[in-house]
Amino acid sequence: MKRLGRGRKPKLTEDLLRQWDVQLMVLPALLFILVFSYIPMYGVLMAFQDYNIFTGFMSSPWVGFKHFERFFHAPEFWSVIRNTVVISLLKLFIGFPAPILLALMLNEIHNRVFKRTIQTISYLPHFISWVIVSGFVTSLLSTDNGSFNILLQQLNLIDEPINFLSIPEYFWTILVTTGVWKEIGFSSIVYLAAITGVDPQLYEAGAMDGASRLRQMFSITLPSILPVIIIFLILNIGNLLNAGFEDILLLGANPVLRDVADVIDTYVYRVGIQNNRYSYATAVGLFKGVLSVALLAGANYAARRSGNSLW
Amino acid sequence: MKLTLGDKTLSAVIYILLFVLGFAAFYPFWNAAVISFNSGNDTMRGGITFWPREFTLENYAVVFKDERLLGGFAVSMLRTVVGTLLSILATAIFAYGMTKTWLIGRKFYMVVCIVTMFFSGGLIPTYLLIRELQLIDTFWVMVVPGLISVWNMIIFRTFFKGMPAGLDESARIDGCSNWGVLFRIILPLSGPVLATLALFTAVYHWNDWFAPSIYISNVDLLPIQTKLQQILNSNIMLEQMSQMDSAAASHLNRMKTVTTKSLSMATMMVATVPILCVYPFVQKYFVKGVMIGSLKE
């Protein structure tokens, strides 16, 4: 390196110039990521400011943990935290195993036409927007001859139609059911693909030893796809505080439901975008972000001890 | 192989469960379609489930005459086409560059990308950035922020890496530049991954209602999903009101609710059909795309 003569460009610049065309493929995209992902990450610091929309980020006063303390003492704090945790856990306990169960069941079907039909139909809701899904739910549960009320009345389970979407007790059930309905088919794709990789000899051996189909399902198929399940479980735990956003915003639009429907994300939206309390909302969002990272790291630590790790 | 009684029972139970599931997945679409084809006044009498009682195309006629709704569809179409094309193009170029092992700074670039998958500034800082960039109330606010998707870049990159290296080399020997190789050799051979990612991106653009709802106030620029959300929301309000009001007012409000209900069902159908027409054909590709995306970080 020291022997580089005068007038010669340093090696790095020379190499960069030689591959300028490929650098040109990636640098604009990276610049783009810098602007649209990293500037907002830096902007999170406004959680420690009293952000003023007119003077901007640079000249807003720093206030330390003021907004965090305010959030911790806010009257909504406990209900927001409770809803976030409960809704996420419900989604995890019900929404996570459901597609695995579906994949296991689909695997038992040998009639190809039936199998493909069920698969295609069950993927369908994944591609529909939450707006339309919430429209379906509102229509089915409506007191104005919503199908669900009609069904219950014909089964003589109820006398009067029930306005399900305005009764807080039903909200979590509706939310979780709708979530499962929307994603069960699509999420089952990965598990089905994993199942096709299971060695058929295992089933033959199992059948030879007198294992019933049910037994094979739980003693051969399920253990074989366990690594895939664990990876997805870790990813899900990292997302644990993402209790939902669009679904809750749309299905929980009725103010009567606020006490059971408000989660961290919808709360950030309400105080931040609708009430313009920018710094406060950012602090709430940051609080959630920190917890999420801790959860993901914890889940990965636990998984590593069991021999499966994300990184 | 002989099936025992237990196995047969299991089989029967599974068939029944799957049938119920398939029915549950399909019924909401069917019911909405039926209501949209039923005359609004008749729907008010109740009991519409599997079949229209008074078949009519009136609801659709109203939807297709409503300029605001048509405008919404036009914005959605434009946004979906422009947004998908630009995003897929930009992301594919980025991904191809990132496949080159001799690219200086590649590891660093990758870290820059991966970090964004775990951390983000969140709603408010992003909103303020968009404001600073003067993107509020423009068409481009629906296209530009999502232009580069790190997730799609990784899927593209994995796919490109799986292609035989000889392709690249022989084209280079024939005097093709790197950009030439990408556009003349690599992309034309990437049909499946292009179809999958284009489908996912297009579905995202078609379905997104939230971003326009906070970034756009000009009604003429709102896509159909956002307009639909506003309609449905006002329906809910009406229904709430009708339950608290006196009997007479309640009847009037119910009439409004039900007729708007038929109309919103028709609008929902129109907003759903484009997706229903496309996804079954891309199904065989996206199963593979999902696998690459989810298992290879």
C-alpha cells in the first residue's frame, strides 16, 4: 500500500469506479431506505422533546422522560396495556395453532379436488382488505337481519337479535375469530409445505407398528415439522405487542367498545394523529418498541436453549 | 393398507370440519353478493341469506353512476398499477446489485436493510417526515414511501442467487453490461417470483386504506377502500342512532341504513372482484414465494 505512486488513485476508489454500474443499482435504494426508515428512527428522539410543529425537530425543547411518566399515570394506561396483552395472547393461543391444525387436517385428505377447493377458498380472505372484512362482519352480526342473528333465532337460542358489535363482552371473541378466519388458510401454506417434506417411510413404519392415523398425525407429522413451528412461534412472540391495528380500528370503531378495544397502537393513532399530541404519542410508541425487542430477544434466548434459534 | 374403524371416523370428522371451514370462509362473500343483488327495500324485510328474493341490478347501477365512487376506483387502479410497477422494478434492480459478492460494502448494506425489519420509527415520526417532504395530499404519498421493500428485495435476491451462474457469465462474455444482463437475461427468466411479488404488492396497494386516510384530505384523491371505510363507518353511526331514537325516527333511519347497506355491499363486491379474478391463477407461484420469504432470512 505504501508503494502507491503519486498520481495513482487509492485502490478503494479505483475498485469503486470499476463497479460503478452495480453501485448505481444499490445506492439509490439505500438512500431511499435511509430517508424513509432511518430518519423516522432518528425522529423517535422527539419522544424526549416537547415537539413543536412550527419550529420543527431541531429547535424543540428537550424534556426528558416527561411524556413517558404522563403515559404511565394516564387513566387509560392500565386498560390499554391490559387490552394489548390480552388480545395478543388470545391471538397467539388461538390464531397460532389454528393453521397448524388446518395443515394437519388437509394432509389427511386424499381427494385432490376437495383438498384444492378447500385450500383455494381458505386463502381467499387473506387477500381482502380489512375494510371489506369489517363490512362483512358488521353485516353478518347486524341486528337488521344479519345472518348470524337469523341463525341463532332459527335455532331458538335467542328471541331478540343481539347487537354483538356494541357489547364489550363479545368484542375480543369477534376480533380473534375474524383474525383466524382471515389468515388461517394462508398461514397454513408453510406448514403444508413442511409436511410434504416428511419422509414417507416414517408413516410406513408407524403403520407397521400399528399406529392409527390420528396417532401418526401427532407422533410423526407434528414432531417432524416442529422446527418450522418453533421459528414461527419466535417470530410471533416478537410481534406479541402488535395486538392488531386495522382490525381493531375498524371493528372497534364504536366508542362503546373503547374500554376493551384500545391497544397501544390504536392509542398512539388516536392521541397522535387525531389529537396532534406528537411527542406524547411517539413516547408511547417507543415504549412499545422497547418492550417488543426485549420480548423477541427473550424468545430467541429460550429457543436457543432448546436448540432452535432465529439468528 | 386396511383402514380401521378409528381411521374411518377420523377421516369423516376431518371432512366435516374442513367442509364447515370452507363454508365459513365462503359464506360472507356469498351473503354480501346476495344482498348486493337484492332490492334494497326488500332487504329491509330481513331474512336474506343464500339467495336473493327480489333480484335487481339497481344497486350496481347506482354504484356505477356515482362519480365519487368511480373516481375512487380510478385512483385505486392507477395507484395499484403505478405503485406495483415502480416498486417491483426498483426492488428488483436493488436485489440484483446485492447478489454480487464482489460489491464493495455489501455486508454493510445488508445490515442497513435488516435493521429496518426489526426497528422502525413508528407512526408519528413517519407522519411528520411525510409532512416535511410535502407529500401530504398528493398522489405520490401512496406510491413513494413503499417503493423499496426490504422483504421483497431478500426474496428477489434469494431467487436470483438460485439461477445458474453460467447465464450471467456467458452474457458478460458476449459483451452485455450488468444492467443488460439484468434486463435481458435475469428478469425474463424470473416469471414466478415476479408474478408472486407483483401480486402481493398489487394486493397491498389495492387494499390499503389507512395511509390515504391520514395523508390525504382531498376527496378526489382518495382510493375506493378509504371511501368505503368512510361509508361503512357512517352506516354504523346510523345504526347506532336508529337504536336510540324513537320508533318513528328509528324506522326512517332503518330505511336509510338498509338501502345504504345494499349500496355498500355492491361497492364492496366491486372492490373485491379484481382480486378474486387474479389470485387463483397466481396461487401455484405464491406458495413457493411464501416459502422463500419466510424460511430464508
